[in-house]
Amino acid sequence: MSDQKPPSRDIGLDTVNHFGVGVSDLDESVEFYTALSGNEPAARGTWSSEGLGDAVGVDGTSTIDWAAIHLGNANIDLLEVQEPPQDDEEYQMSGYGGLHACFEVEDLPSVYDRMEEAGIEFRGPWHEVTREVDDTDEGVGSIVAYFDGPDGEHLELIQPSGPFRREGMPQQSPSL
């Protein structure tokens, strides 16, 4: 648990640039996310310096092999830390500090079927939010499904409805 307190004033951060995923095998993760998105990495490289170590909060030099995959509305940054050595602790999406990335699609059931046919294993069947089952009036009609990436990173698909639909965002390609 962090001791971080809320900022004392409005900061105004309103645009996500990327979500970063710590990976154990950069090549395998590039293959996975390239297959999910249909996009090759826009760039790949290695960063190594004490300054990077300072910035990420470790003593000494930090070395990271990375790849950036551009999506329509954000980037996926894949990060394989070479130095210092990393733990392979597992975290739970429902636990404190657990994060997940969510991909927006227009027809979740058909994308779900295509992904299963391609070998993706989901945590369970897709779920459509209803008043009766979920006891809510918010987001009714949204459909969600959850799966994991190659290093156990938690991922979601959503066909958004209600407050989860974002106005002015780029439309998904017809193939999704």
C-alpha cells in the first residue's frame, strides 16, 4: 500500500499516452501484441543509465529493452528489464494496485470467438451487463471479457455502452 495522498489541487491530466507492460521475453510479447492489434512495433530499443535507475526508483543503473506498439488511441510499451534483476511476483487484478489494460471493440462476441479460435484462453465467458443480473442501471448493454498476456498481465475486451462509451474517440476498424 502506498502512502501517496491526493494532490492538493486539480492537475489536469486527461490524456493517456500508453500503458506499460513489464515482460519476461520481449520478442514473445511483441509477437503477442502484434497479433492482437495487427500493428508492428513503431520502435524498439534499449535504454540503460543511472539516470533511468533514479527515475524508476532503483539504485544504480537500470537497463530496459523496450518496444512501442501504436494503437488508435494509446500506445502499448513493452518493457523487459535486464538490470536490476526482477521478481516474477504475481499480482491479482482485483488486488490493491492491480491494473489492467482494456481494448475497445464494436462486436465483442465475434472478436471473442476469433480470439478463441486463434488460441487465446479467456478467464471465463464474455458477460453482458444487465439490470437483472448485475443490479445496476449504469453501463447496461456493455459486454466484457478478460484474458491474460504472456507474462500474466491482465487484459480486457469491452464493447462499451452508457458511461463506458466515449464520445469523439476514433471508431474501431470494421475488422474488429
